[in-house]
Amino acid sequence: MSQLPEEVSKAWDNRNGPIVLVTVDGAGLPNAIYAGAVSKFAEDTLVVADNYFDKTRRNILRGSKGAILFITKDNQSFQIKGRLEYHRSGPIYEDMKKWNPVKYPGHAAVSLMVEEVYQGAKKLL
């Protein structure tokens, strides 16, 4: 696994609004959703709470890789790509339960393990 470059880790902490989470189905069709319940679990792992996933959950359980796209408060865009895992228990799930808003169900936690990182079109990792 790779770690977020320091500038991207700082950018994550300065993000503006929801992120976009992208998965791919078995036929190769992409699915993109907005998600606001997100966190950095470690420098190599970003987490999205599964509050109301449907196609996204199915894609992840089929083994889809994924991407997270976010923008910072100063309008810089970043994309992080990697392997996705679906957690219904364990440390990542328990951590998600601490920061996921109480009004949302938090069915599971989805972790994205950092493999590639881009700032706009520029590949950073």
C-alpha cells in the first residue's frame, strides 16, 4: 500500500463539501455518488460510511476498485484511486461509528486503500 503524499493529506483536511466516490459494475459501467460522511483512517486508508448505498455496495462486494474525488476550499481538485474493502465489523467499522452522524444508519464502512493519487491531471503517486 502507498501513503498519501503530505500535500494531499493536508488537502484532505482542507476539503470543501462532499466527496465523489466512484465504483465500477461487472459490465464495466461506472457509478458515482456524493458522500459527506468520510474520514481518513490512516495515511494509506480513506473511509466512507455506507449510509444508503445500493449499486455502490454491490459493486464493492463484486470486487470493484474505486476512486475518491474531492475539492479543497481553495478549489484544488484531487483524485485518489485504489482497492475498496467493505467492513461490517472490526477497527475501521468501529472508527466509522465514532464520526458518522447519529442520524444516519452507518450500515458499514468502505475503505479505499491508496494506490494512485492525482492533483488535477498531474500524477503524484
